[in-house]
Amino acid sequence: MKDFVRKLDEQDRRNFLTGAAASTLGVTILPGLAGATESTIIKPAKHATAKNVIFLYMSGGMTHVDTFDPKTQSGIAGPSAPTSTAADGVQLSNMLPELGKQANKMAVIRSMTTKTGDHGGGNYLMHTGFTRRPGTSHPQMGSWAQYFLGRRSQLVPDSVVIGGGNPGPGFFRPDHSPLPIGDPNRGIKDLLPKINKTQFERRLKYAETFREAFEKGFPHEDVTSYADFYTETVKLFDSKTTELFDINKEPGSVKNLYGNSRFARGLLLARRLIQNNVRYVEVQLGGWDGQHGNPGTAANRTNAMDAPVAALLQDLESQGLLDETMVVLTTEFGRTPRINGRGGRDHFPKAFSSMIAGGGVQGGQVIGETDDSASSIKTQSYEPKDLHTTIAYALGLP
């Protein structure tokens, strides 16, 4: 695929990319967009309801029965039970008490489905809207947004991934890559040089000389784009930029609201970043795969997810950011409703749940329904590509 794209001239390459976008996002490309330069800021479509996206990925396969689609049937309910929330008619698991208080902000989708039951394939599909194909790499949503809408700030990247596991820019230029952050408590400190400023500037000068010589010898677009990405990365060493990634600048009361876990601090960093012109931030919470044979995993993971996500919604609202920020919580697939012989739940792509809040989404509602055993979808079903279309529409992608 990459060789094919490289052989296209600029106009054909853009036509290919916009055609691929139509297939991925299920949206129509505006006339003339294929000829727009990638650095141009494109005004979002009139229907746009969100400026930012915070994508919360529950890595490993989140159980829907123990979170957003609780049941009462014996052998299925497990440790979970339906409980009332702040939204009339909306019940969540009793293992999500704090999120229950924020249910009036949330649209719960109980009819998600996929045919992919392996972690790698499910992860890729949920992040890109595409099934994996040999020799092809598809972009994550943040890269699509940057391509269509332009980079919003020259000081910070357009998308950031906290916790890893994102497929990256796919067939887009390297400067469409999300910036990876390992530990939100450290921000980008681990990326900074461990030498003084004078040494760093001297090494930077040598590297720049080498880069210019290499670029003259190999005047290929890929070489140029990697050089541009290198230049952008150097900007992260600026003190103004590093401060934007420093959650220690937040008030103690706000840090206490989120909690001290790495996931909680990742959510705080996500809010801080979208407040400072980063358009798309992903935060991951792993460990859900332990449900195969450990009945305590569901309680452990829901506890890790519940209060921090509730704090994020509360904080976004208090900062006046919720209306313009779409929060999406999802996973690669669900877990078998019926508890297995080891007291756990296995992979179950047939039915699972996701949640959307903010960004113009009407809260306090449930979309879709499964049967009493949580194993079959009774209403219209939705696939990862439908979730991508929803995000793209909200962002105003053409």
C-alpha cells in the first residue's frame, strides 16, 4: 500500500486519501478538499458540535454486564447488579457508583458489535475503523482530524496518546503522528535531553547539518516529512510547551478530584491538553483481559475506571469544556455474559457497550438493547466504524 501511494502524483495521492477517508468515516468529502494543502486550517462543517475528543480505551475487553449493561439473571449477573442513576430510566452497574451520578451527561450504547474476537485485531479495528490488512496501515482518528482540519497549534501536537497502544498516523505523513506519553505524572520530561542547553544546541546544530545533507541527497517526500517531524519534536523542548504537559501546575483540589492512579492523572493531563489546543487525546486503562479466570478483575477494573472518569466529566463541565469536548469510552469487544467455570468471563465480540458524553451528545439516554442474558442485541446494532462516523461528524470532518 505504501509503495502504491508513493507512486501516485500529488493530486492522485490526495484523491486516494480522501477516498479512503470516505470509506473509513462514512462521510462525504467536500469538493476541492483534495487540492487543499495539509497545513491549511479548514473550517469544520456547519454540523460540527465538538472541537475536541478525549478517547478512553479500556484495553483488554471491558465486560458490559459489570459496567454499562447490568443484568439480574443467575449465572450472568455475577458481582454486578442494576442500580438507578442520576438520569431517569438509566441503570448502570452498582460497581460504577460515581459514574451513575454523572449519567445525565452520558449516552450509553448497549448494542455495539464486532466480528473480531482477538485483542490485536479488535484494538486496530476500534482505533481505525478498518480490519487489519497485510501491508496496509490505517490512521487513528486524531490523524484524520489533523489531515482534514489542519493542525491547530504550532506549539503543541494535534493529538496525544497517554498509555500507548495507538496505531498512529497510518499512511499519512509522520507529522500526523500522535505524541506518545508514558507516564502522565512526568509529562514529556522523559523526552527531554539529559544534558545542558549549550550541549543540546551544539548537538542540534550537528544533527541539522546532517539532516540537510541527507535531504539534498534524497529529495523524497518521505524524507522531507520525517525531517519536518523531527523539527516539530524539537519544539517540545521549549519550556512553554513542557509546562503545558505538567499536571503539577494544576491546583491541589483538582488533582484530588481525579485521584492518584496513573489512569486518573492521565485523564487530568488529557483535560489540560485539550484546554491548550490539543484536539485529540487518548488515555488507556488496561488489565481487562484478566477476567478470563479471575472473578475479582471486574471489581478491580471498574473501581479503577469509575471515579476518575466521573471526575473528568465533572471537571470538563465546571471548566466550561464539556459542550465542546466529546468523551468516548470504549473497548475492543465485550465479555461472555455467562460466567465460565473459573469464575471469569471470556472474549465476546457479539455484544458490548460504549459510552459517549459531551460534544453535543444528549445525555441521560441509552441507545440499543440486549436481551435478558446480555448475549444478543434486540435493536439496531453498531460497529466500530459507526462510532468513528459519529466522532467524525461531531468534529465536523467534511
